[in-house]
Amino acid sequence: HTRIDQLQDHHRERLAEVLQACTERPGSAADMLPVLFKRPLDLHQKTFAMGEAVAHLHALWYQGRLRRTLDGDGIYRFAVAA
């Protein structure tokens, strides 16, 4: 149970960091990489990290805490829902 609690706390912290970053300015999954990962990532790690970033953004979007818009370059950007 201790490890489950640790994982849940970690997940909540990361969601809060993503939400804060999207409060400051709308962001894409790529914009969230330095928010979620404080160390340099190689190409292989970035591939997995992008999936993690998309998952966090979509979790907040499905909760109604973020809104998603498609910009002129075809990139989804997420901002705090009004």
C-alpha cells in the first residue's frame, strides 16, 4: 500500500505541474517534456516521454480542467479551461 500511495502522489504532483504550466501559457505535449522530466532525454526516452505528456494532458482535458485547441500548424495546445 505504501508504494501505491507513493505512485498516486507522484502522479498527482505531475498533473499539478502540467496544469500550472498550462496556466502560464497554452502548451503542447512537446512543451510539457521539460515540465515532466527535469533531466536531458535521449531520442528513445523522448519517444516514451511524449506518450507520458500526451497522457497527462488528456487526463486533465477529460477532467474538464484543460481545454484543447488545434493551432494553425496542426498542433494541439492545452490551456486552463475557463
